[in-house]
Amino acid sequence: MKLAILFGVALLALAAAAPTKDDDDTVIVTSEFFPDALAVYTSQHDIVSLTVPLNSANFEDDESLNDDKLVVLAIFVEADINDKGEYDYKGLYTLKNGTATKILETGTDSASDNTDSRDVFLSATDGLYVYKSDVNKVEKYGSVNDNLIGIAKVNSSEDIFVLSADHVLYKVSENGEKKEVVKEVKDARKIVLDFSDNLYYYDGDNQAYVLSDDGVKKIEGLPANPNKVALIKPPFIIEDGVIFIADGKSYTVFVNGTCELNDFVLQVQPTAFAMEATIMQYFAYQKKIYEYNILALINSIYDAFKQFLEDKSSEIESIATRSRGTLRA
């Protein structure tokens, strides 16, 4: 069972990039995918947002890639979730080396671009903020004071998309001083950018859409009336798509309005995902944050399989001998 768990976790990002349609390859995600040994933080509240900045806050000059830790900084938001799925936010935190620190009481979400910047942008119930990771300081950003519940930072410009609590999407520019309504997008409940700056969202009916240079497209091929959905920042190996979960099934949805079914069925579903770094992944489940070093897990699989072969060497040799005898008969 341990090997199956590790192997399944290691494939979370890879299957999204190259999905197959063989039902025998389906990985069933259960609570066993979240062993206590991989938990790096425990909260009194649910974790509803997770971000691993892919800019210099984590990967300055690729120095971090030579470290065992790989990821220096993760950012998360805590909240209590009521029966209607509504959030009572309890603060935004940094997570460094297993230590959580609240940095913004009113924080609701976070986002960074993939540039040399060390800044992470934060949405909050009282506007827009920036976290300066080099000095470990939060500052108000621009003049936006709306009640915000979501944020996405564009890679190719200074633009920031923010989502208000009344489900209006805005584009913020000019150092936070200019705010424009994105009129094409209606009733958005969650926003995510892919690595080509296309914006994906779902509405109050749990229908998924993408906003690109071609305008808004509805994603086709998804379940018609899903009860529970999630939109997830993609691993960086996916350029023109993001991950969408509908009633426990995982899909990759693309900028052209199509989707592909991935090989995962989530019998249990995390409350937040951070898969963007691919090699290092974070998931929140039952008020805990779990850290997965995919390279380490693959090495564990290899070592466990090697040990299994060594332990069973005499039986394997006996089977091989009988097989050769059968072939000679």
C-alpha cells in the first residue's frame, strides 16, 4: 500500500500533462495519500488557499534547486467553512521551514508571477497588498480597497487580476492605482491563470470558462451540473491549461475550450492545492498542510522496490528456474 500511495502522489502532476484513457491506470486518491509523516503544519482552521511563488522568492539564480528543501516559501490562508461552503477568513500566513507566521489578518489569497521579482501579491477583505519577501514585510499596494477573495498575477506585464466578494473581476495596473472591470467575465467564483496568462474561472453554476485574447469560451466536455468543483493552479509543465476538479474527477482544461480527463478519482478532496512547482507539491487536507518532494518519493519507491527484490531473491530465483524448466519441456 505504501508504494501505491507514493507512486500515486508522484504522478499527480505527470498525469495532468499526459493523460491516458485506460481505466486500469486510474489512481484513487484516498485519505491514505495524506500520511502524518508528510504533514508540515497543523491548523485549527481549514486551509483554503496555497501558493508556492515561482519567482525569486523561492528560486533565485536556481540556487534553491541544489538544496534538499527546494522550496523556501509557501503562503496559505486559513478559514472556517460553513455548511454553504462560505469562508470566514482567519488570516494569511507564510510557511518557512515548517514554521507558520501570520502576516496579514485580512488576507484571502496570494499570487506571484514567474519573473526575477521577490514580491508576492495578496488579496484581502480590505484591498490589495504586496508581501516583500526579501524584507519579510507586507505593504498596502495601490488604492484598491474592495473586499477581495481572489487574485492572479500576470507574467507578461505588471497587471493583476482580482476578484471581489460580489463576484466582479477587475484588472489592476499602474502600481495598483488603476482598476478596470473585466466586463466579459460574469459571476466568477474562483480565478486561476495558466503560464501563458490565460485566465480560467468558474461561475455560480460551477461552469468553467477561459478568458484569452479570443474572448471568453466555455469549457466543453465537462460534467453538465457538477455539485462540487475546484480550480487549481497548474504544474509548470502545463503551458496552456489548468486543472479543474468536478465531483471528484480531475480534468485538464485548455485555452481552446477543450478538456481531457486525467487518471485520478478523488474519494477525498484537499481544501487547497499548490502543484505549480511540480517537483515540490503542497496539499491541504483536514486542517493540515502536506509537503511532497516528488524526487524524494520516487527515490523511496526505487529503494523500497529494490529492497523488496532483495528480500524475495530466493523466491524469484526459484520461479525463474521453474519457468526455464517449463520452456525446455
